[in-house]
Amino acid sequence: MSVALLGGIITLTGECGVEEAETLLSLVQSNPAASVDISAAGPVHTALWQVLLVSGPRIIGQPQDPFIRRWVLPLLVSAT
């Protein structure tokens, strides 16, 4: 599974498809104090970015994709 709760941190690992959006939303809602680590994420479906934008968890780690690092990460950080 590419979205998991590990040691109190929600992690995105490898390719995260649209089927993971519901899992991510459930984890964020049931663990409101948990940070989300995106440093090991590969390609991430837009639905997961949308979940993170509207739910506003603390984001940790730097995404591997330069486009995400430049354009999406600032939006995620300002949403918190």
C-alpha cells in the first residue's frame, strides 16, 4: 500500500494512484495530529493532492518531483 500510517506519520510511498485517495482521507481524518511525509512519494494522483489541500495536515519531507516541489508544495504548506 502506498499510503500508510507508520509511527504516527502518514506516509506516501512510490506511485500513489486515485484508489489511495479514500485511504488518505480516512487516515488524515482519524489522525488529525499526524504529519504527512511526502519524501518517498513517486507519481501522485491529483486526487491525493486535493485531499491534502482541503484537509490541511502538516506536510513533511521534500517531494522528488521538481514540478510538485515548485508548484504544489507551497500550496500544501500554506494550507496548514
